[in-house]
Amino acid sequence: MMMMMFLHFSLQFLLHPLLHFLFITLITCLALKILKSLTTTTTTTTTTIHRSRVISNYPPGSDGFPLIGETLAFIAAHNSSKGFYDFVRTRHLRYGNCFKTNLFGGTHVFVSSVEVAKALLGSESVDFPKRYIKTVATLLGEESLLCSSHEHHKFLRRQIASLFTLDHLSSSVRMFDELTVETMRVWKEKRCVIVLDYALKITFNAICKMLLSLEDDNEMEALRNDVSEVTEALLAFPLRFPGTRFNRGLKARERIMDTLREKMAMRRNGVECKNDFLEHLLAKDNPDSAESLTDQQISDNILTLIIAGQVTTASAITWMVKYLDENKEVQDKLRLEIALKNSDTPLRLETLNDMHYASKIVKESLRMATVVSWFPRVALKDCQLGGFQIRKDWIVNVNARSAHYDSTIYDEPMKFDPSRFDEDPKPYSFLAFGAGGRTCLGMNLAKEMMLVFLHHLVTTCRWEVTDADPSLEKWAMFPRLRSGCPIRVIPIN
Ligand code: HEM
């Protein structure tokens, strides 16, 4: 009986997500530390001398507790309504533009100066390759653009970038226009809606139509649930036991891969023929060509594009609706622009290119929301950065959010002011889509979706946010409102 109770409590303990996370974190940190001490014993003496000589030149910051560093504080921020960035924000206030901390057994540096952003992201900085978590590679696939090494990345990026042509962007405007018009019809009928729910749905549908020409609602729904399982597993601990979040993500990935294999077979057998990304990637399938992609490369990157594009764009749209609700004068100015331009619907790419004030609203929303808060890179060797000593294997994070809220770069950074983009921002100061060789591939598509949404939103209705609670969703990969931004819709006409 005692044994049964013990087992029951142990199981309860391990299944509670937070306790489970903390427990595994401690074990992981301990294991990493032991491993590190085992592998660096031969260099201990020299390292110590080196350290004592230059120690004052390391970025300021705290190493936290032995073994676990500041991991618990980071997890606590992740599990709070202020979101994980609060961990970085408080240290940035305490230590300035460059500080270091210890997380999950490794040293992390956060930097937000324009010069350092340029050094790390620009000229395809070979000494600072992108750093990704192993679970991401397991879930998205070893061939995913997000996880590939420098040379291989160049090849994959070239193949995938060739899909974002003007032709494709033009036809995606038409398709996103239809989806948004339909969404606005539903909003007018329902009157009270949660913006994030609809934004997630239409961005997902748009990306899947563009990539795979999916039309069937059931097929779309099944894929949407699987993609959401994979997304939720990206930050989970890699425990492959039935019932764990990671395992659910892996199963969902298998189902997605099966669907993609089926689709590829149908295209090859001529059962289906469409003008979409999949068709173009398959057309490269020529064993004699150096530019040919394998089936694995195609399917891993289709999944990558869906995951990289859906939640980011949906979150950005939701923040934009919130900022506009708080800034009615910006809305009025936008309505005037649209009235003066007499922009016809359905919208076309040329119409969007002519929406100058709307484009600035999109940029300002992206600046304030900074959906991707920082970009991790790993130092391949000891070096100097921004006047500080950085050691090999440290993870250096370009802190985009802090750059976006820096008053020496942006005047009154807390103010939502689209006209600050009357002039182009200085290089490396606007980092919503990253910069350099890893700049977001879907940047133009995302801006286009935001513009189409914005146009239909302000021409169809006025709205008011009914829950102003600024709390953020816990454990979310990108900062987004816990409420999802509920609004009351007041139709125009
Ligand atoms: C508002 C929406 C979006 C935001 C804020 C955003 C932001 C970013 C950022 C900051 C990066 C660079 C990360 C780094 O350097 O470490 C990135 C990379 C990437 N994004 Fe986006 N993104 C958005 C939408 C999209 C869309 C719609 C797609 C495609 C459908 C997409 C596909 C990608 C891909 C494939 C990469 C990896 C590029 C590479 O490593 O070469 N993104 N995104």
C-alpha cells in the first residue's frame, strides 16, 4: 500500500507540468555541469589563469546558484503573466545593454546595441552561427532551414527563397483577401470575437493554401491540430514517454510527414496538379541537378514554413488590433488614406504597395510587439564583442526587443507612432524580421497579410477591446495576450 502511494505521488509529481519541468531542469543542469567538468579538466589550469587576467572585462551579470544558475528565475518568468521576456527586461535595467546570465547549464549573453547586432547578424557572421535547441531539430526535422549548418543553410535557403516570387506574392494577396473578407463577414454577424483565434485560423489557412493548395476543411483542421501539437512541443523537455507533451509532438510530426508523403505521391502520379510551393519544390526533383531537393528536405521545410509563419503573423495581427484600439487618431488617419486612394477591392499587390501610412502602422506594430524577442547565436571562439570578452560556446542573444524600446534609437519608444517610419530606420535598428543571412524568409508575405487584414478591418468595422488585461499567455513561444484580445465589433454601414 505504501509502495502504491509512493508511486502515485511520484507520478503526480512528474506529471504536473511545472514540477515536472523544474525537476527535469535540475537534473539536466546537473548532468551538463558534470559533463562539462569532465571534458574540461585538462584545460583547467590555463583557463583559470586566463579568467583571472580578464575577468573584469566579462559582461556584468549574475551566475546565480551553483549548477542551476538563474534557470529557476527564467522559468518563473515564463510561468508568469508578464512572460519570459520579463527575466531579460529586469536584468537589462540592472546591468545595461550587455549582460550575462547562466541558464540551463550554459552562459547566455544578451546584447542590444546596433553595432553588436551588425557584428553578429551581418555578413553571415561565420563565427556566430545560429543556435537552436535539439528538440527543435527533432520536431521540425534535421533538414529544416532553421536548424541547418552554415553551408547547407545557404543551399536550402536559396531553394526556398526562390518560392517567394512576385507572382506567388500576388496570388497570395488575392487568396488572403478572400479569407479576410469571409472573416469580416463572420465578425459582423457575431459582434463579439476573440481576435487571436481568427488570426491563427486565417494565417494557417493562407499558408497551407499557398504551400499545399489545401481546400478540404477536415483535412485542414486535422493538420492544424497536428501543427499546434508540434508547436507546443518545441519548448518541452525531450521525454519520449506516452502522455508527455514532447511525445505528442513527435506523434503529430509523424502524421504530418505521412500526409506530406501522400501529397507528394499524388503529385508525382499526376492525380493532383497545382500551382503551389509543393509543386515548385517537386519540379526541382532532378537527380542530375545540384539544386535538387530530397523528399525529406521538402517535407521538413514545408513544416518549418507553416510553423515559422503562422503563429508569428497571427500574434502580430492581434497586437496591431490592440494598438489601433488604443490609438483612434491613427485609425482615423488610416481611414482617410484609404478613402483618398479609393483603393478597389479585391486588393492587389499594387494597391498594397500604395498604402504608405498603413505600411508604417504595420512596421510600428511589429516594433512594439517584437514577436521574436531575441535571436540566439553561439560563439565559436573566444572574442571581444561590444567591449566585452566573450568565451567560446557562450550563447550570445541579440536582444531585439530592447533595441526596439531604446530611446536613443526610437524617440518616445512607448508611444505608438507610425509616423516615426516616415524615414527609414537606421540599419540594424529595426529587427522585427531579424537581419543578415538569416533574415525572415516570409517577411514580405507577413507584411502583406497584415496589410490586407488592416485594410478590411478598418473599412468593415469599428471595434473596441472588451478586456484590457495586459497579461501574457504563460509558456507561449511568442509574446501574446492571454485574453487573445476580445473585441466588440461595430459594423460600418
Ligand atoms: C509577423 C510575422 C513574422 C515575424 C515577426 C517573423 C520573424 C522572424 C525572425 C526574427 C526571423 C530570424 C530569426 C533569427 O535570425 O534567428 C525569422 C526567420 C524565419 N522566418 Fe519569419 N517571421 C514572420 C513570418 C514568417 C512567415 C509568414 C514565414 C513563412 C511562411 C516565415 C518564415 C521564416 C523562415 C523560414 C525563417 C528562417 C530563415 C533562415 O534561417 O534562413 N516567417 N522570422
